[in-house]
Amino acid sequence: MKRLTIFLFIALFALPIMAQKRYDEIEYPELNPINMPEIEEFNLDNGIKFYLVEDKELPLINVRVTVKTGGLLVPANKTGLASMTGQVMREGGSENYPADQLNTLLEDNAAFMSTFIGFGSGGASMNVLKEDFETLLPAFVDLLQNPAFPQEKIDLAKTQTKSGISRRNDDQQQIAGREFQNLIYGDNSVYTRQTEYETVDNITREDMIEFHKNHFVGSNMTVGIVGDFDTDDMKRKLREAFGSLPTGSPTNLLYPEVDYEFETTINLVDKPDVNQSYVTMGHIGGLRENPDYPAIQVMNQILGGGFSSRLFQEVRTNLGLAYSVGGSYGSNINYPGTFRLTTMTSSSQTAEAIDAILAEVKKLQEEPITEKELQDTKDRFLNSLVFRYDSKSQILNERINNEYNGLSQDAFDELVEGIKATTIEDVQRVAREYMKPEQVQILVVGNKAEIGDQLNKYGNVNELDITIPQPASDEPQEAGDAAQGQEWLKKMAEAVVEPGTDVESITTVGDQTINSPMGEISVSGTVTINFKENSQNAVLNTPQGKITINVADGKGTQKLGSQEFPMPPAQVQQVQNEIKRSYMSIAIDRSAVDAEYMGTETIGDTEYVKLKINFESPVTYYLDPATSLPMMSTYSQFNPQAGGNQTVKTEYSDWTTVDGVTYAFVTTTYADDEKASSSSTESLEVNK
Amino acid sequence: MKYTTRSTAILLLMLGFLFSFSGVQAQYLEEFEEKVTEFTLDNGLHFIIIERHDAPVASFYTHVNVGGVNEPVGNTGIAHIFEHMAFKGTHYIGTTNWEEEKVAIDNMDQAYQNWLRESYKTDPDSALMEQYWDEFQKYQEESKQYVVNNEFSQIIQQNGGTGLNASTGADFTNYFYSLPSNRAELWFNLEADRFKNPTYREFYVEKEVVREERNMRTESNPIGRLIEEFLAVAYTAHPYGRPVVGWNSDITATTIADAKDFYEKFYVPSNITIGIAGDVDPDQMKEFAEMYFGDLREGEPAPIVTTKEPEQRGERRFTIEGNSQPIMLIGYHGVAESHEDFEALNLLGNIISNGRTSRLYKKLVEEDQLALQVGAFNGFPGSKYSSMFLTLAVPNMNVELDTLEQSIYTEIESVKEGVLTQEELDRARTNIRAGIIRGLNNNTGLASNFASTHNNQGDWREVFLRLDRINEVTLEDLQRVAREYLTKDNRTVGATVRAES
């Protein structure tokens, strides 16, 4: 303290003489000692381990429960079960505290409770004002022990999860993170599994109850409590509250090995609505348990750790190529991490940024770092260590996390010693040994049109399909009779197109009525469908004016007045599928289709023959045995708005024959039994 | 008193509740009166020191009363560009020879200004433009040879600095980081130096970094695009309608001369408040403050924003067609933080959308399952000037935006009919009070909260005194502000929709 006063005195005295003291002329006093809190530990007979730290600064108490469980344990066809179980535990309330009652109780007291299950761990937490602790602790324990899992909350969680799935391709970063993991661990790996519409549908209430029951048991639990309490008193309360939890059996988390083969690939996800490329590149990383772990951390800091790193300096500050850039060789505790370099840069600079980043990795391998760089990096790490102990909850959390991950209590101190001992040679050695810039997989999520051919120099660009998988068809997959199928197919074809008639296209003039949320909309017009070319041209008179829709060669355009718009690919696909599925198309080229006779079905007074035509998504025609003409067809199609399949049914009537072609002049289409559209034809021409 | 009747017991309980409510406020205010030391230097620079001796660390927070709203027309984004420049060093940090570097920087800026002026002509001379551009690049290269990259940030990090960053909003710019508390003097030294001696080093390269930040946050992000468009539609006159990151062409048009001008006007001591929280001695902090900031030029008071948003003449609506799933914003023009209705609108947003018991959550998320997410809050995009009460809605996948929108209006209409209860109001108050308490346990939060509150409301005590105003808001007030502000004519509705639909 005396030294400090003298120093201050000198500084003040010196002020009028010195214009501005340089930062490196400052002398720092000793740092005040760090007060390490006492962590009180005890165990219950049912296996629960408790860690307590008193912190009287604010009248709050925080409880954090860590549970040994995780999504890792869930079978592939139920991916999402763990996280949804974690969600519904809280959302659904418990037996004694139903959701609405619990929510009111908590919010009236400004208290928080949460539950979660992640990939490799699960848990729950509660944060309350200390005066409410005793009232709320029983509710918290009941939530852990007896969650109610009401069906309506499970349905809500499913709806929300599916909405989340439908949004997963909206954000570049999310796409990049997911697809890069797929490249490294493979898309069938437990480490990359995605929750899909179908896996959500597969999850039942019983699955959740079972999953919870197996894992939320005493032998899997660690509880940390920090806040304004008296330790002895708290221990008594905890014993009482947690004592009734079953011991259960400890969960065994087995992390499968990763079999990685180094390869060089260049991959692209096209996202036409962005002007920046999200670049991720790298390869497999390593494990935490590795004598080189401290040296690798020093290397990571120099390569990509924040404002001082080489990537930041070069790619951002010097070249101005990116706002965000970084990279590190990742070391996980239970399975290999990833070596990953990332940046976001304008489309036109994509290759420049990739090259600049890889050059920095190579430089780190080829040239030793400077003594100053090493010392600065160590200083940065060692001088900021004090922040590791700047709150009691942080100290408690580190202790519990080490325990959970099987790390020794002094794991961090060992890292500190390792970093202190790291040399310039160590950094170069680990840079050479662990990073392979010549064998990286590159992933670019960006605007393909703007990027152009920049990526070709890295190899054959592999364009990734990130279409969200739709649930499998709900229709039963029974097999029918193929021979009879061919027979009925021939009968239908000959009823629709008279043998000897060569039909290439048909042109119809008529009205179409579409049922929309705004009511019925009617348009009249002329539609020409060419079945050989799978193309369609429609000229429609709408209230907005004449619209021309043209689909040909796998592309589509819409023209309104002099303005022309491209049609989205999904819509073009839909038009083409409709043509392919139509009875006319089937009749014209029946040798190309595979048909099955599925028996008969009586609808109204008539017994119809069911003829299933096998496309990617099959369509079933209901034939009138007397005329062999289809009276109805059904197929199942994915509706992205609903996140599920819907049944599309079309009824055909007013059959009229023109130039050897028999055509239904009136059709009505229903989606899930709701009328969606209808059409009536006034005239028809063949091969116009 | 041994016996009480039932009704007096209830009355006592209610009184007790009110007492404890203002009691907490008084208790904390008293506690912090002891921990807080305030002083203002002769040049007008204000300091708030909050002692917290639990751990030998401290957080430093500089709040500058300047943001996107203060930018001149044609230079949107300049507050943010200046914020980036504040990390580029000083006259001796980040350079090997400032005297020579400065000459190169001045020449570079002159060449850029020439190029810019030529490029805006109706018939620009391409040979001349090329000549100016070559000149600009030559000087840029020349200036680069003196640069010591990121030295300023590195000094902080080598000394154990953490959480080093800055941000720019519509109303403010702030700079902050934490240090081991024995190194407090380093913060004074560096902070005073960077705001006394800005260099505009690497200005034009950094503008490209800023442009990439814009690309990331706005151009390539569906929500960013929606918000930028929303503000541009909602505001006709007031600068809240302009993007803080700046329009792309304004980023191009901004020169070092513009940035200098901006700095001269707004980075004056009377426009800056500093908060320091942690294991520090206030007397020593005051000595350091005099020593390092005492000679910061006083300057003229910063110019003020005079434009007021005119009354809206009718509902405004727009949609952005794109490839992403739909999101909707509904905003109503409201009031500034200084207005007596501000807290009532805050409470209203809190009551209808905060927590699982709130009306919007219960009805739209749980019962009808229309929304994946819904929220309402007051004070967007700032609070210094008349701002907006904003509702954000993310529909579930089988839900039409129209259905969701109508349901939100139904809930708002019911509030106007007086459907809110005392229980809901009390609950919101309790949660706001607890929220304030929870915010008191970390240095960064304390320093930023106290300094920004002083800047915006003239006194850090408003952190706690705000509870008095919240206590005064009645159910009738909530009904009245809903009727007054949440009207169709006063509304802007914007959404992203899928191109196919």
C-alpha cells in the first residue's frame, strides 16, 4: 500500500511535465488476493451428489441439477426424443403441480425453472428469491421426479419441433454447421443425426415416460446450489426434498468411435437469397486427453483466437475480406472434435478468402512463431486467469463439469502448467502434426450464381441437396397383382385413347375454379399439354389481366403483361408430376408405367376396380368396370405448410370423345376431403 | 394484535405487499448509495464508480451519447464506422511512425474524395477516376507500411483484458472490457488516448469489414432484411427509420473527413458517461480520471436531433418475398422514455407477452398453436426519442400469417376492452423488480446499467426509482395507452413470406 501511495504521488507530481504517459510506463500494484470459496460436499444414499457454496451478495438461490443422459442414447428412428422429453418435462408440469398451476406459482414469485436434455448431458435448474425457496423446492423436485407428460403438451412440442425443422434452411450459419458435421462424421453418424418430421412422428408418450424414468434417478444426479443460505440449514432441506428420489441404475454413455479418412473435397449449398458465402473448411480433430493439448491451445490462440490472432489480422484487418473469421483445432472429451476454419465473405471474394485462410495455416507449419507471439499469447492466457474465479457460481460450475466429464479436479491447473511450458518448437510441431491444409473438406453455403466458377479450382464441386426429408407415405404398402394390373391398364388406356390414335398433345378451352382462403377464384383460358415432351402452356384470363404460364425443358416462366418471372423449381416439378400422373399421360405411354391390380372397392352403389400406378409417389385410379374409364383417383403428397402428407382426390365426369380421345370434361379435386379446385372444359382439340 | 378479522388480514397483506415493494427499492438504493461514488471533471466528463470487492477484477464502460440518429444525411453508418476506428490505435500505439503515416493517410483521403466526387457526376470521366483510384491505392499502400496490426487490442488482451468489445445503437455507442483490477490505470491510459487522439488508420479497409458486417447481419439474413425494411416504412421523417449499420452507398460515400467532423461534434466530454464497477478505490479512480481525462477538450455541446416523426396518416403494410419461412412484425408509434406513458407501455408489453402465463403466449402459442414464438415490447429501435411498441410473431408451419395477425389484434382489442387484471399487473411488477435485483451481480452489467441510466435519465438512481413509476401505473392506464397508441392508423405491418405463396 505504501508503494502504491508513493507511486501515485510521483504520477501526480509528474503530470504537468509529461504530456502523456505511455501505457508501458505504468507500474501495477499487486493484485488483491482471490477469495476461493469453500465448496461443501455431501452425498445421499440414493446416489445424489451435492455441492454447496454460500454467496450472500443478493437474496437469490440458484439450484442446478446435472443428469447423466443424452440424445446419444436415442435410437435413430426416434431422433429428437431426448430433447423433446427435456422440453415437455417443464412444459407439462408434474403430477402435483400441473403446468398452468406451476407457471402461475413461478411467475407470481418471479422464479424460473427449466429442464433440458442435450446430446451428452441433461439437467434442470431453478433460480428463486431466497424467501420463496422453501415453497418452490418441492415443486422443483416433483418436476424432476414425477413429470406428467400430458398428451396435449407433447403434441404442442411436436408442432413446435416440426416448425423448427421447416425453418432449418433459413439461416446460412445453421446450414453450414450441420452440413460440415455431416462431411466430417458422415450423415448416418450418431454425431450428426437430425430430428426429422418422420422421427418426430415416431415418438410416443410412452417413449418419453420411459426415457425419463431410466435416467432421472439418484445415481445419475449431481446438484449444485449457490446463493444466500446457511449451509447446515440447506443440507437439511436438500436431504428432505431429494431423499425420496429412486437410486435407479447409472446411465452408461457410450460414444462410438469415429472412422475418418482424410480427403480433399469441395462442396456447395446454393442459397440464392444471400450475397455472402459462409465458408467452413477442415477435417477431423482430436481428443482432450492428449499430452499435446496445451500446445494445441497455444496454437489455436495464435491461429484464430480473437482480435490478436493471425486469421483476424490477415483476413479481416489487412485484407478487409470479412467481419467474422476464425479457426481452431477442436479437442472433445468423449469423441474426436473437428479442425474447423470459418469465415463469411462477399460472394465474389470466396476463393480469395479460402486461399488467404489456408495460407495462414501453412505459414504456421512452415515458419516458427516469434518469441513475442509466444510470450504475448501466454500473457493473455495467464493474466486473464483471475476471471476464472470472478464469481462463486463459476467456480462451482467448473467443479461440477469436471466431475461430470471425468476430468480431475486439477485438470485446469495442469493445462495452465502445460501452457507455461509450451515452446516455439512445440507450436510448430503440433501445427505440422495435427493440421492438414492440403487435405481439407471445403463447404461453401452461398449464392451459386454470384460465386460463379471460383470453386472449380479446388476440384469437382459437389452440390449438396439440403431438401428437408418428407415423412414416408401414410398409405399401406400392400402388393397387388401385376398381371391383372397390366390387363386393367390396357383396358383403361384403350378406353381413353382409341387404339391407332397417335396423341401428342391436347388443347382444352374452359374454366378453372380454385378455392383459396379469399374464396373461390375463377379463371378461363386455354391450356395445351404436350405429353411426349412433358410440357404445358396455359393462357389464362384473370382479373389482373392475361397470364401466360409456360413449363418446358424442366423450367417454367410466368408472364403478366410484359413482365416475365421465373417459376420456383418446386412449382415446375409439381406441374410436371401432375402431367405424368394424369390418365392421359398413362394411356399414351402405358409401356413406361408399372401397374398393380389392388382389388375392388365399393363406393356408393358401384364396385370400382382399383388400379395402382407406381410412381415415386403412387397414384390409384378407380375404374368403372363397365367402361374402364377412371371415375376417381387418389394420391398422397407432402404439404410443406402442414408438415405432413395430404391425400389428393380427383373425381372425373362428363366423359366426352373427340377425335379418338375420351376426356373428362368436368373434374373436381379435393385435398384431405376439402374441395380445392374444379375445372370444366368447353372444347378440346387433339394435336392442335 | 392477536385477533384480526378476515378482511383486515387481507388488507394487511396487501399493505405488506406494497410496503415490501417500495421497501426493496429503498433498501437497494440505500445499499448502493454506499457503494457508488460519482464525480464530474471540469470539462464535463461524468464518472460513476461502483465498488464491488468480491473478486480482484473490474469492468470499464464508456457510454457515448451518440448513435445512428445523430448521423448526417448521406453518412448513415458513420457512428458505427467510428466505433470500429476506435480500435485502430493512437499516435504511438499501432504505428511505427505517426508523423509520416499521418501524411499518407491525409493524401489517401484526398484521393478518395476526388474519386468519389468524380464518380457521382452524371458523366464521370473514367480515365480521371482511374487516376484518382490509383493514387488512392498508392497512398493506402504507403500508409500500411507504418501500421502495427491490432496493437491496441493486443495490449488489452495481454494484460488479461476480457470481454473487449463495443456496440453502436440508434441512441448510443458504447465501449467496454474488463481487467484484473490492479491494471485499472491501463484502462485510463488507453481509453483517454484513443478518444483524444483518433487516427483513422486503415479507414478504407475497415469500411469493407463493416460492409461485410452489413452483408452478414442484413443482406444475407431474413430477419435483418425485415427489420431494416420495417423501420424504413414505419418512419417517414425521424432518423429512427435509418439503418444503424448504414445504407450500402453511404458506407461507400463516407470519408475520413466525414468521420473527423462527426468525432469533433459528438465525442465531447459532456456527451460521455463512464461507469467502472469492481474491486477499485474511488479516490484513486478520481485521481486517474483527472490525470488522464482532465485535458480532454471541452468542445461545444453536441448537436441535438430536432426532427419529430409526424403523426401517421394510416396503416402501412409491406411484404418481402423470399426463400425463408414467414416472420411478421407489427409496430405502433409510441413515446420517448421521458414521456409519462412510457412505463405503462413497457408494462403492457411485459404483461401480454412475458412468460408462460401471458395472454399472447397462452392463447397463440399454447392453446391455438398458431405461433412458434410471439413477443411484444416497448422502445424500438431506441428510447431517447418517440419510438415503437413492437410485436414480433413467428407462425407455426401450418398457419397463415393472416390468421396469426388477426389473433394478435383480437388480444389487443380485448386489452382495450379492459380485460387485464390486477393479478397480471402485480405479477409483471414483481418480475420487473426481481429482474433488477438479478442484474446487480456482475460488474459489466452494473457499470453499463448505471452509466447508461445516468446518460438517459440524468441519475443512476433511476435504476431503482423506476420502480416507483411502475408502481403508479394502474389498470386504467394500461387500458388507456392501449386505446391511444395501439390503433390501426398508427400501425406498420411487415412480413417475410415465401415466394411461392
